[in-house]
Amino acid sequence: MNNKEDIAKILRYIEENMRVTEQTSIEYLDSQGNIDRLNIKQNHIIFGRRGSGKSLLLKSLRKNNNFSCISVNMEDFKDISFPNSIIQVQKAIIKQLLPAITQVHKKLTLAYWKQTLPLIRKLKKQIKILDDQLIHPDEYDKSIKEKKGGKVFGRGKSKAGGNEVETGAEATEEIETTKQIKIDKLDDLKNKLTDVKELFSESAELIDKDIYLILDDFYFIKKDEQPYFLDFFHRVSKNTPLYLKVATIKHRSKLYVQDDSYIGIEIPHDAQTLNLDYSLQDFNELVIFMKNLLQHINEKVGVEIDYNKLITDNAFRFLCLASGGVPRDFFSLIISLGSLLGGEKAISKPNVIEKAIENVANKMESFKKDAADEEVLLEHYLRIIKYDIIENKKWNAFLLSNTEVQNHPQIHQAIKELVDLRFLHLVNSNTSASNSDGTRYSAYMLDIGLFPNSNPRGFQQVEPGQKDEHHREDKIRSAPKLDLESFSKRIDELKLPLKLDVTD
């Protein structure tokens, strides 16, 4: 029975668990076997859009007592210059290790004095070394004093048998010289890498557990610094019982570069990937997943709400479309619709679109936060797509030529990032157009929050799997094609000072 009190409990529970904290009681709903994979001794990169469940999945690691989890939220260091970010993360790791090491042996026992205390002292010494490094600029001059000793020979006289004779004299002389050398902080950190590896190996040996280093929200590190940051900790993990678990947004991340040498983490050689994103390519599976999420919450709260009576079937499908497959966006819309739940009428499709349009302001705030230095660039790309497709063609979808887009890497990168930022949604990565021109396309939908209003006139609101008037699947094949030549010219006319950093 759907009474108001039970609905209020559900809404309160969702709102309390929207963001993952230590107090979060909601559990990761593992429909893809990600938890088992994440638990193995392997470096992992976890890809997922904001709100896809990355932090909740990582939190599940702490339930396994076979290893020790060290968790660092990289958002805490987003304003820290590089390579000071490496130093700060090292400090955070050591500070989390210390309590675990302290508890291995009881104080005043022989094992404590011989094993635990010496390691504690080493770790605290390392913190002091890191603090000393923090006060120096990225490059600085250092004075080095050297003392050199040498032998000096002279002539002298001495008396032997009453006669004065000339003898050789030998003395030592010490000369002190000073010279200036240039210190690069990153090179200095790399030179001390062996010491860091030994510390982590000794720590793992003492606590008798492997160490899983969780770097959550890694995309907050500046993109051009990311491969160098990862390179340091990947080197630390080599041949040590340390495994990296890095959570990030795919096209907001640059995992490696190749200049004179290889820097960073290369997929799949150095790490395996987990992808948490539910796209619209298998829309029916997405709808089932969202229904299972609500049933899971019913069980956690201890109520039996029948959502089919609260939300029409079409409205629920549009709820899934509006979320783009992201659980947090789905829950945010549920909360926004809270006052309508349990009313005289079930929630309808226009209700969902209206709330999605209202919520787009919040999504834009996240967009500005996540896009960082590329915010202005991506806003221009989004504005052009919205004008061409929604305002001009009056569609909510478009086709992108898979071959032509390769000649426009900046547009291609912008579209991939706008998908990651939840303003565009991939529906089909390999389809044809309805006019059968022999070209293969990717089909995208614009976020429902970008609609002009909740019930626009003369507007084609297509959804995945929808049939056309001839009962053919994927009406989206009739969507307008994005004119990349015109798009590129308009971007060039803006004379933007920056370019997007192209990723794989």
C-alpha cells in the first residue's frame, strides 16, 4: 500500500544517501560482477560519470578484511600544485597507515619494540621529509659545500749527529668549496622512490596484508598533470604489495603520455578497467536496473511501495532517459517529484520533463566544476549542438558520421566529454541513416533538461528502440545529421584561445 508515510521514508532515505559518506547505508547494486573483479590483486581504473556509483563501489572494498584499504579523495587536492599533490597524497597514505601499524603488536612487548616502533619512526620521519619538500618551489637552487683534503710537501731542516741537514716536510690541508646545483622537485621525488617502495613493503609485511590504494575522483587533478601523477604511484606499486584502484571520468582523464619515454598507466598493460556507465544503447536493461534500485531501497527502508501505481510506464521510461543511466540523476529527479508522489494522479511524462528542465541548472553547476579549464570551450560546443538540433531541427537526437568525425578531433573530443558530463547520451554507436547512404553513424540524444519546455510543439521526442510509421526499429535513424564542416567553421570563427586536450 502506497501511503504518504512510507513515501516520505523512501524520499528521506534517498536524500540521505545521495552522496557516499562513511554513514551511507545504501549498498552498491552489483548487476555486472564489479565487486568481485575489484577485489582481486590488480591495478584497476574505474570509469563512470558523476553519480554512476564509483565511490559506492569503492566503499564495498572495505568489507573485505583480506587487504588494507587506503582511501584518498582527490578532490581534496584539486587546488594543490604539481608535484606537491604527490607529496600531499603520500602524507595522507602514511597517516592512514600509522593506526593500522600501531595496532599490530601490543605496546611494551618485545615485538612492538623490535618491529612496530622502528617502522613507526621511519614513517614519521618520511612525513617530516615530505613537509620539508613542500616548502620548496618546484625548482630551486641549492648550495652544496664540499671539503677536500690534500697533502702539502715542504722543505725543512733538522739536526742529525750534530750536523744540520735538509729534510722533506709533509702536511695536510683542507679546502672548503661551495657550488650551486639546480633541484627539480619531481626528479627529487623520483630519486627517493626506492625509499618509498621499501616503506610500503615493510608496512604491508608488518600488517600481513596487501595494500589497496584508492584514488577517488581522480579527474579533479589537472588533465595535463594526471599521467605524471599516476606514473609516480604506478612505479611505487611495481614489485610491491600495493595495488591502485583509481576512479575517474573517462574522457576527463589522461592516463599516459609518450614523449621520450612512456609515462603513466597504459590500458590494459598496466591496469584493467571497470566501466560503471549504463548507456542508452540497451535501454530496456537500463529500465530494469532502475526498477531494481527502487526495490533495493524498499528493502533497506522496510516498506512495500508499488511504483507502478505512482509513476506511469511512459513517465518511468522518461525518468530513465532523463537520468541518462546515472543513478544519482535518477534519484535527484525522484526527490524533485516527491510532492507529486502519491497524489490523485500518477506522475506523467510532462511532469518528468518539467523537473528535468528545472534540474538542468544543478547539472550545469556540476558541469562547470568537472570541466575545469575546458568549461568555456565545452559550453560553446554544447550551445551549437543545442541550437542546430533542438532549436532549429526540433529534434532531441542527432546522427554523427563515424568516419567524418575522425577528421574533426576537437568536435569528437567535445562530444565524448559532453557525454561524460551528462548533456549528451549515446544511444547507438553503429547504426545507419534512414536514407541508407552507406555511412555508419553514432546516434546521440540530447539531455531532456535541454528541452525548451515540458510539452514542445512540433518537436520530435524520440527514445531508444522506438518504431517509426513503418514499424521499423530505431526511429532515431531518421534523426538529423550533425553538419561537421559547418560546426568546425563556427568554432574557428570564435577564435577560442584554447583547444581541448584530445584523449583516446
